[in-house]
Amino acid sequence: MLNDFYQRLVKQADSLVAGEHDLIANMANISALLFTQLEDVNWAGFYLYKEEQLVLGPFQGNPACIRIPMGKGVCGTAAESRETLVVEDVHKFEGHIACDSASNSEIVIPLIVGDTLFGVLDIDSPSIGRFSEVDKAGLTAIADSLMATQS
């Protein structure tokens, strides 16, 4: 069960993507929504799976790494395993890719429809331990809402 904050955020996300099938447009709006509504985050956005790697997509925050190899860093590891990763301290994550030295914790949610990997939702925070199981559940629901536009 989602808490009240995430119930409202999922409803907002649903209304932003309703009736729109353009993935890039929807990712742009969702990244803006997350960046403006989540507390204590310094980056919110997407990497798209292209050419056997992750390529920077729509985001809010400081400039970011453009390409991430599969299996590298938090994003590449989450994409390759197809499992959400909640990393309390990115500096303790083996192979972490520091696109922004101000980021200290991270959550990455793979975007999958059927057996197809579309990319990942990536959110960073300057605080260690920022993301919880509550965030994981709420952000997964938002990612699912976004990906429902692609099925």
C-alpha cells in the first residue's frame, strides 16, 4: 500500500501520461514531476536502453553522464539485473560512476514491458540513506504508470 504522498504523486503521474504514447515526452514530464515534488533529490531522470548500453534521456538536475555500459555503475547494474537497486551510500557501491560528486544515495528502477528493457528511472540525492522501501514502492508505481503507455 502506498502512503498518501505517493498515492497523490502516482495520480499526478497518471494524469500527465494519460492518452500520450510518446515515451520521451512522458519521460520529460515525469522527470520534472519527480524533481519538483520529491524532497532532498538533486537529479531525477531516465536513461534509455540503446545499442546495448544506457543513453541519457530526459532529466532534471545537473548535466549527467551520457552513456553507461550495461553492468556498470548503479544504473547499468540495475538495467542488467532488471531489478530495482536502492543504494544507501553510492561511494560504497563497487563500480559506482560519479556523474555528480554531490550525489550520495541513489535509486534505480528498470523500465520493462514484457521482456523488453526500455531503460531505467534514476533518482539521486545528496543525502546518504535518502531512499526507503516506501520510495521504492511509490517510484515503482510511477514507473509502471509510465510504461503502461508503451504496451
